[in-house]
Amino acid sequence: MRIIPAIDIIDGKCVRLTKGNYDTKKIYNENPLEVAKEFEAAGIEYLHVVDLDGAKASQIINYKVLEQIATKTNLKIDFGGGLKADKDLEIAFNSGANQITGGSIAVKNPTIFESWIAKYGSEKIILGADFYPYKSGGKIATNGWQEESRLELIPFITDYQQKGIQYVICTDISKDGMLQGPSFDVYHDILSNTVISSAVEKSLKLIASGGISSFEEIPKLAKNGCEGVIIGKAIYENKISLKQLENYIVNG
């Protein structure tokens, strides 16, 4: 399973929020590149970068930070936050993103999101499926988690899987930043209810996100069938050490 640390950016700084609430912003480092280099030094190959300013503005903002990390490390970066138009994707890819994540756009403008899948391919486009509490139906959230759509989590994912999506980042908003453990049951339900596409014979590549609080949860997510895990606050709050992640990457 791929280990994917997260760097969330506001005003060019590395921050974390709780449940997507901008009022809970905590700055961990004023230099995201410095953080990215620490991850790379620990043997980590992947990075999840979120432009929180972009998510609020509905257009890419912090592409210079993306460019700096991409040119000064060898990390494979997936980038999201505010990607709403073709020009946003062009800027993101030109700035060094290996993949982009689309969430709100996949809900509000599926035509353009599907055009991105067709143009760039399923290896480059990740579906962001961020949802409100699963027990209340698991409705997909949009606009930096400020709005709730009418779309339910699993049908949303399976619909896009049929349209060619392979990678899905799934975040339980109620768990995000809480350090109380991920939504194992939700990931199990998703992987039990999604199908292998008969056309390409590729199963869903589900990336768990939100609530990771201890190293012991990582192999459990792998056993559940998750393809990757995004870890943020647990690293910044020293709940999981880079040494533990390095050992996991080396030894599995």
C-alpha cells in the first residue's frame, strides 16, 4: 500500500484544518518544501498537496508551491483544491503535478470532469469522494466541504468507475483531523460494492484519507484492500514517525 503524506497549503504555508474548518487552521511549517524534503529523505515517494486557498477561490492559487516541490524533489505529487477549469489543470500539470484530484467539479460539472478523464487518462485523474457522516447517507461534500450535495458516496464512485475512473481518494469529513482512527467500515463497503470493469479488468484503487491516528491502522487498511493512505495530522503531531513509515515502505 502506498504511503502518501499530505501537505495542505494556505498563504504558501503548510497547515492542517479540523473537519475542513478554516477557522481551525494550524500552521506547522512556513516552508512546505522543507516538509516535502523530510518526507523524501524518509524514503517516501508520494505526496498529496491540497491548495486550500484554491478550494475557497474555485481556481488554482498555490501553484508556485507545487512547482517548487516538484522541481526540488523527486516526489510524485497528486494535487487538488480549486481545480474547476481546463486552464487550472494545465497550470497544475505544467507546475509538476503527476495527478490531479477533482471533487466538487465531478459533482457540479460532470461533463468537464469526464472530458479530463478522456483527455489525460485514468492514471492522471483522481476522483475526490469526500463525504458527510456515513450513517446519514454519506452525501458527497463540495466547495471545500462547505456544501452538501444530494449524491450518495457509493453510487457516486461506481458511476465514475464506469466512466473510467480508477483512483479515488475517499475522506470521511467527520474523521478529518480528529486523530480518532479512519473509517474502516466505509472503505470495506466501498470495495465490496464496486466492480471490476469488464472492459479494462482493473479494480478500484481506493486511497483512504481522514482520521489516521496510529501506525497500527496502516497495515489494517492495507488488509482491507486500500491501494494507498493519506496521512496528515498524525505525522505533524508525532503520532506516527517518519521512521515507522520508512520501515513500512522498506519491509512492507
